[in-house]
Amino acid sequence: MSVAVEAKDLVKVFGSVRALDGLSFSIENGEIFGLIGLNGAGKTTALRITSTLLLPTSGTVKVFGRDVVEEASEVRSLISYLPEEAGAYKNLSGNEYLKFMASFRAKNKDAVRELVDVASEISGLGERLRDKVKGYSKGMKRRLLVARALMTKPKLAVLDEPTSGLDVLHSVHVRGIIKRYVKKQGVTVLLSSHNMLEVEYLCDRVALINKGRILATGSPAELKTRYKAVNLEDVFGEVVGFA
Amino acid sequence: MLKGLFNIVVKEVKELVRDPKILLPMIIIPLIMFPLMGFAIQTSMEAAEEGIGKISIAVMDLDGGPVAENLRINLTNWNVKIVEIDDPDLTEAFSYVQESNLTGLIVIPSGFSQNITEGKTSELEVYAPFRGGGITESTSSSAVSSLVSLFENNLIDQRINERFPESNSTTVLNPIALSEKSIINGKGVDVNPEVLFGLVISQSTIIPVGIMMLLIFAMQLAATAVASEKEEKTLETLLTLPINRFMILAGKLTGSIIVAVVGAIAYLIGFSYYTSSFTGAIPTDAGVDLAAIGLAPTFLSYLLMGLSLFMALLSALALAISLSVFAEDVRGAQALVGPLSILFVFPMIFTIFTDISALPFPLSVILLAIPFTHPMLAARVSFTGDYLTAIGGILYMTVFTVIVLYIAARLFGTEKILTAKLKFRRFSLRRKK
Ligand SMILES: Nc1ncnc2c1ncn2[C@@H]1O[C@H](COP(=O)(O)OP(=O)(O)OP(=O)(O)O)[C@@H](O)[C@H]1O
Ligand SMILES: [Mg+2]
């Protein structure tokens, strides 16, 4: 298996805050990799650097061998990023939004339509895609955005808390889609989450991070045996030291 | 690459045009308000004209002499309807005039004819009823006094003819026959300079005001285009798309330009309708053929004006976009861009009221350093023939735009666009602890 993402000694300083403090991890091709950590642990910062949005203060990230700083535009053509807090253009309809996003990847009109069809299935929004985004609920918007991120079959999907704001039913739906879709299309996923259940269900491997550093990495099963815990929540408490 | 640019432009235009905050001022004001204003002015002017057509004046003749009789004959000849008032009770006459909607009341005192015939000055009272109406009402009330002055002129002619029977009253009153002409570009032209000034002033006020409005409008659009991406949290997604960041910037600029130009055209249509609705009542151009006296805009001057305006638009948008990078939401962006209006208002006022070269040196340098002065100067090029100033202005604005665009591209190209913000935290009212 080849390496999809390789992060080495990432440091990111915002003024007086050291958001990342020597973070390293690597993701195999076709893997779903989860970052878990408390609020402010640095998850979003790590994902943003991987997505070429922020520049690392020091350290490197390579996506399929491309450096996110030096070869940012090549990296952008390989990835698809779902921000933690994201919106869609509220004066466009769901369909128009998907078409707009699809047209950056698709070669022609037919290809655009194909992508939009895929997205329409992932989102499960059906007829509502014809309505303006303005009138969508938070969950509907999130489903639209998840669909947008996955429709293009990127080589790497970077999903920051993909199910935030979704109810139980739709969380299950979206998780199912990510898992099935990813395995079928051979997409690699880097995601972050607070939901240990979700991470346990979705991820092949997880990294526990705290204060910008990795505390432990491994598959959920490995971590549970290593820390003699019944679930990831306990592992987390054990590692971070609040249990 | 161009396809990506096209995508962004289409999306920008859709977003801007569907935004009621932008659509309303762009469509409602120019296309509905202006014609409505024009209609209102037109109808009231027509009403006023009709009113002048049928002036009726009450006359209380306490004199009964020949000159009073003469005045009445003159008024009738001028198409005035005369209502004789025989009762010398003024109070009653007043309420009668007011109630029956007469234009005014002339009271001819006794001894009027005698005084005039003896060559003295005689009093004559003119009353105009006050109805609290608009401007047109005041013109109708002054109509009575104008008629009386006309009559007075007749009396003057009469007196001159009596004293100097051998001379003509017009020559006595006008020893000099003044004929005013102009020199344009070294050529004598048989046109009154007042008329020319009027023309130039109307051109050099309307154009700078129009340019200023277009630029302010475009800047607000461009600022909104970036800031709304932040406010709606769509910017991060946009920045991770496989498209050159400069294309995103260019797409936003183009979208704003398109919408601003459409808005400007709507304003022009509305405004020309507005002005045309009452130009019928005001003499225009006084029959001056601009082409014949060499003042009609040539193709070159049109070209320079257009180029100059386009560069000003581009530099205004680049400036607005660079600034809006520092705002967190639309309101913040508009607050940042708002103060830039001074850069339009300042040159506008000076170009309307003075010639820049006549200003003190430091002031004119400051004005010329503001890029938006140049389109206003270029708008005068057909009058001044000063093509060099216009070309210099275009070059200056090009350099300015390239620098600002470079800065904007730098801001867009790095993480600055996500992390840069002006901190107003000190002013926050919701500070905890
Ligand atoms: N643009 C920024 N400017 C200043 N500080 C920042 C910025 N972005 C993040 N930080 C800081 O960096 C640290 C890590 O933030 P980050 O958003 O990566 O955390 P997170 O793990 O995603 O948290 P959460 O679970 O709440 O989403 C925090 O202390 C945060 O305040
Ligand atoms: Mg986060």
C-alpha cells in the first residue's frame, strides 16, 4: 500500500497560541483516518493545513507525494475539503450549487450532470434540491455539503466533523454513505470528530491528539486492547488523563 | 482555466442579482423612482402652464381715469380675464379673490391717472393670494406684477416719445448694443459664452456625479462579493477548489463590473427619462450646434473617456476587494469601504467647481494622486482638447490598479484571506469578565 498523506513535525503558531506542536501522522491509500481530540486540540488546524488553506509555521505535509505549500495547486486538484463550519451560496438552489462545484472538475456538461446525480443520491435531498439554499435547515445544508465533497470522487477527502449538526437518522445515513462510497471508489479519507461511536464505526485508524500533539495512533481495536478499555471514550480518558 | 473563470463570473452575477439588498437599489430606484419623479415634475409643470394660459385678475378701480382704463385694455389684450370689483370694501374683495381662485387683485388708487399724466410716480397695489402651494404657484403670483411692469414699460415709451418726439425710445434706453461672443481653441465663434458655460457646467456636473455613483456602487458590490463568502462560510470551500486563486479574484471583479455596469445603464435610462420629462419646458442648448464650433466629442475623446472610466472602475474594485479581505462579514466590509467615498466626493466637488490647474500646488497634487479624479477630468477632454492629461490619467490609474491587484492577489494567494482581520475587540460590548 502506498502512502496517501504524510505529515511531519507540523507546527502552527497563531500569535501566542501554539495550535500544532510537532504533529506527525501518515495515512495509507484507501484508508479512513480519524483525528480525535478535545475542543481546541488542533484538529481543524491540521486539516486546514492539509487542504492548503493555512501555511504551517514549520514541518511539512505531502498529499500523494505533493507538498501542500510548494505544490498547492496540484494538491487542490487531488483533494476535496469539507470545512467544519460551512455554508452554501444562499441565493442559489441546491442543484445550482452542485453544478457550480461540479463544473470545476468535470470536463463537459454530461460529466457535470453525472456528478450532480451522484451528489443528489448522497444527499438524499431529492426534490428539495430545486429550492434555494436559503430555505434549507442546518442538517439539509450539511448533507448538501457532504454530497458536494464526495461527488467528485477525490483521491483524498478531508472531512472536518462530517456529521456535525445532523440528527441521529441522518448521521447514520451519512456515515453509511462515507463508508460504502469510500470503499467502493477507493477514496482516502482524513476526518475529525468528537463522536467516538462514529470514529469507531468509520475509521480504519485513529490518532488521539491533545494540545497539538499526537498521544496515540492505531486502529480502534488495537487502542482498546492496548489501554484495556471497553470503548474509545475510555481509551481517550486513559490517554489524556481525565478518566 | 477560462472555463473556471466563466463559472465564477456566472455564479457571482447570479448571487449578486438575486440578492434583494442589491436588486432593489439597482432596479427600483433608477427604473421606477426616476420616471415617477419625472412624471410628477412634468404634470405639475403642465398644470402651471395651463394656469398661466388663463390668468384672471380682479381689478378694483378707485380712480376711473383714462390711464386706469388704458391698463385694463392692455390686460385684456394680453389675454387676461378681468373681474371688475365695484365695492370698495377691501376685506370683501380679499375673500372673494381667495375663494374664486383668481390669480391676483390690482387696486388702482384714486388720483392714479392724474399722477401719471403729470409725469409723477403713482402707487399701485397688487395682491397675490397665498395658497401655500409649490414653486409653480409662486410663478403664477409673480405673473400679475410682471404684467404691471409690461404696462409700465409702455408708459415709459410714451413719456420718452412725449419729451423727445424726434428720437426712438429704444435707442434712448439702450445706448450700447452688446453682442457677446466666444473664443474657442483660438477661433472666434458667434455663441454667447453664457450659453457655452451653461452647457459645460451641465456636462461637467452630471458626468462627475454619475461617475461617482457608479464607482461607489461598484465598490460596495465588490466588497460584498468577498465578504459574503466569509459571512456565509463558503470561502474555505472555494479556496480549496482546483482553480487558480487569481481566477477567483478575476471572476469576482468581472462579476461586480457586469452588475455595476447593468446598474449604471439602468440609472442612465431612468435618469435620461427623468431629465427628458421636463426639458421640454426648459430651453436646451439654445440651438448651438456643438459640432460646428468644434466642441462635439470626437471619437478619440469618447475612447479616452471610456478607457479612463474603465480603469477607474477596475482600480476601485481592486481597492474594495483588497480592503474587504480584512472584514469578517458584509457589514464590516461595507464599513471599511464606505470611508473611501471621500476619494470620489473630493475630486467630484473640485472638478465641478474649479479647474484643477487653478488650485494651489499641493492641493492639485493630492487631487491628481487620487485615481478617481482622472475619469472626471477625462470627461472634459472634448471641451478642453487636453488629450495628454487624459492619457496620463489612464496610465497612472493602470499603474495604480496593477499595484492594488497585485496586493489583492497576494492576499488571496496566501492564508491571509482567512486569518487577516482588523481587530475591533476593544470596542466589543459583549465582553465577558
Ligand atoms: N485563525 C486563528 N487565529 C488564532 N487562533 C486560532 C485560529 N485558528 C485556530 N486557532 C487556535 O488554535 C487552537 C486549535 O484550534 P482548532 O480549531 O484547530 O481546534 P479543534 O481541535 O478543531 O477544536 P474543535 O473541536 O473545537 O473544533 C485553538 O486554541 C484556537 O484558538
Ligand atoms: Mg475543529
